[in-house]
Amino acid sequence: MSKALSVDLRDRVIAAIEGGMSCRQAAARFGVSAASAIRWRSRVRRQGDVRPGPLGGDRRSGRIEGHADLILGLVERKSDITLAELREALARQGVATSVSSLWRFFGRRRITLKKSRRTRTSRAAPTS
């Protein structure tokens, strides 16, 4: 995983830019990319600070979590629903999602969906 450059370095680059250097000149002087210097300057203008934002982590689960009641309601109505069927039912309701995001949704809740056997168990020989 990548690591953000130090706030001290960012401050020095911004100070050089505010002192009259261009973003590219300041980037070359401190050994960072021109794109980074430009982004840092933009961040200072927008937020007033050069501190980096959070790295990594889950940024999208909030989308599907907003529909938790709908998803759990569909599972309650049909307990042996597959993830693909659940995805199609959600699409009919206007919720676009993937099978993998549904898998993670249930994993966060420790809900496992087991397959049910369609036939009786054999008395003569064990099956699988």
C-alpha cells in the first residue's frame, strides 16, 4: 500500500510556490512530481490545508448499506434466493449492484446462504 508524503515536505513545496516559484519549479526543487505539487496547491486553495486524506479502506459499501432493509426483506421472503436472483430483483427496484458486493454485504453481517438439497439423502450410499 502506498504511503502519503510528509506534511512537512508538502508545506515546503507550497511555501516555495507562494514565494514565487511555479508548481513545476517547486516540484523539481524538492524532488516530487509536478502533478503532486499542482494537487497540493489546489488542495490548499480548496481546503486551506495540505494534509493528506485517508488512504485505503472501503469507500463504496455505503451505497449498498443504504438498501439493507430491501435486501434483507427480499431474503426473508425467499430464503433460498441466489445472489444472482437477488441482484436481478434489486435491479427491478432500481438498485444497481454486483454479485460480489452482495457477497460482501452478507459477509459483514455473517449471514451465510446455504444451498438446500433438492433430493432425499440416499440410505444405500452416502452422497458426496
